[in-house]
Amino acid sequence: MERKRTLMAAEPLLQRAKPATLIAIDDGHGAETPGKRSPAFPDGSVLKENQFNSRTAELLAEALTRCGFATLMVAPEESDTPLKTRVMRANEARADAYISIHANAYGSGWNAANGVETWIYEKIMGQSNTYLFAQSVHEAFAAASGRKDRGLKRSADLYVLKATDMHAVIVECGFMTNREEAELLKSEDYRRKCAEGICKGVCAFYKMEYISPERQEPEQAEPPTTAKPSTTAEPSFRYQSIRDIPVWGQALIAEMVENKCFGDAGRMDLSEDMLRTMVLLDRLAKARKER
């Protein structure tokens, strides 16, 4: 049964099955965002991108909760929630990962462009945890979709990728301007396939058991075939080298390494709480200097 999206004024929907890894979910664009829709079908109707995004986000939240994750819906409103607000909600909640769900488009009329792709921030280093998270999500999601795999791509301009303090991806689930894929984007079956595929990728990265909606029994998630994450989200994990540091802390740690602040730059032994505190203190010091 489809869930209603009526929420208290501007309150993000935080759903926790139990204390767990927190995944922020973004259903990209609002219901009335200009231009975010398919060309007209023969009956005169159109598919608004948010119709796909919002329902798939709901299905993803259900799947992740079923598998033991906590979820945060960063844009539960029917209106187009500003990107800054979406990111702020995820950052303030200290989410572990951010997944933004979209449908793609090429031009304004029907054409042959097709397939699925996943985007990450341009400055993410290869084999970093964020890269491995994106790789795991993309491989599972692309396989589940059954569509052409357009690969993992990078952008320097997409705000939700560069302003988030956690692993962040944008998944493009097919082209609204491709007649065949537009029909898929309208279907509940395809939306569920995309959501379950993304969930499998998240489970594989965090080494959680994937529980299918049909069986409701543990099923071991397959890790990515080309690379395996070397770390998990366990609280005991500590960053040991600059390659382990999330993108939001890399500039500060690189500066500290350059100034020989660590006895051994390959064994920093930093917890996430320690790193966040250091970054906040650095930002405070810089803000005071600018006054």
C-alpha cells in the first residue's frame, strides 16, 4: 500500500528501526519543478520526474529499514525543497551516506539516449571509502535495473555531492526522454527494482545482510565484483591515512600532514568524532580570523 507523504511543516522524516547506520535519502526535485518531466505520451499525459523519484525513495527507505538501517528523508515536502536545506538536514543528522534519486533526460523530445548511471563528486579519490560506496551501489543498482550501464561518473558542480559531509551519490535511473524507459519509470515494478538494487549495494558496502521483500529472510549481499571496501561502518573504525579521510576533512588533514602534525602519517588513528571536532575547530579559527 502506498504511503502518504503528508508531514508536519518542513520536518524531515527520520525513521529508525534501531540504532544503526543512517542513510539520508533525497527524492530529487519537487512535484512542480519546471522542466523535470517527460515529453507528452500519445494520450497527452506526461511523467513528472518527482513521481518516479518520490515513490522510489519511499521504496528504498522501506528496503533499508527492513535490512536494519536507519533512514532520513531529507525532502519530505511536496514542494521543491532547496538543495541547501536537503544537505543541511543530512549533515546535521550526521548521516553516514546520502543517496539522491533521479530520472535522466536528454533534450526535450523523444530520443534514443538510454541507460543508468551514478554520479560522485569530482575530487573523490579512487579506492577511497566514498568511491567504493558509490561503486557498490552502482553495480547492484545497474544490475537490478536491467538497463544499459553508463557507469560511474564525476561532477564538480552538483551541490549535493560537494556539500555533504558523508558518502554521497546521485543515481540516474533511466531517461524520461526515451519512450521505453519512460514507460518503465512509470511502473511500480521498475521502481521497486531500482530501490532494491540500491539497497543491495548499500548492504554489500556495509557488510549487512540483504533481506528480500518476498522472503523476509537473511540473504548474503554480494560485494562489488571489481573492488571490495576495506572498512565497515563499525564504531571502532579509525582513519589511518590521508586516503581513508572523507572528502570534507581531506584539506585540513593534508595541511596537517604537510606541517608534520602526525608522528606517522600512515597511522593517524583518528576516530570520526575526532576528525569532525578538528574540522569544526579549524572552521571556527578561520571564521575568527576573517572578522
